[in-house]
Amino acid sequence: MATLKPGSMLVGSTRPEELRAWYIKALAPGFTGEGPIDLGGFHLVVCERDDIDAKNDQPGRSIVNFHVDDFDAVEAQLSAAGAEWISIDDREPGKFGTFSDPDGNYLQIIQWK
């Protein structure tokens, strides 16, 4: 049996242009161009959906984690982009920061010890 490797993620939104611009500013400030946002080989696709609410009412159901080497620098980058911080915890295995995008979806940065 094959082990599947994630290659991309789709984020649906009622305001895709605004959300896409936020993701570029927050996660890939050097990205230019159209189409999927390249996050180091993993692609983020933001598309318009009319079958969802404007805000995610269960944002903790699925959280995308980003492993980082410099938590403080990434926290500052995300804060400058307008990330809403849900929690920042320094735990035994590492430092975890949960934040939300403008549609209320949760994401997380982790700096492992």
C-alpha cells in the first residue's frame, strides 16, 4: 500500500480574493503570481464557495500546523499580517501558537524543542 503525501489544501471562502491576499501576506510574503500559493512545496488554494458561512463555526476541527525555527520572528510576521491569536503556549515538547485567518479558520505554528 502507498503512503499518501499531502500536496495541497483547499480553503473555501465567501470572500476568496481577500482571504487569498491575507494568506500571501501572512504565510508567503515573497509569493507572486496567480494560482495556488506555494508554501515550500505544499500548495494552498483559496476558492469561492457558496455552500459555507462567512465564518467557520468549528475552527478547531482541523488545524494546519507549520513547524518553524524562530517562533518569535514568525509570530511577529503573522501579527503584522493581522493574525488573531487564540493561544500561545510554551509546553514541554515546544512552543505552540494558535491563530485564525479572517474567516475564522485555525492554524498553528510550532517550534519544537
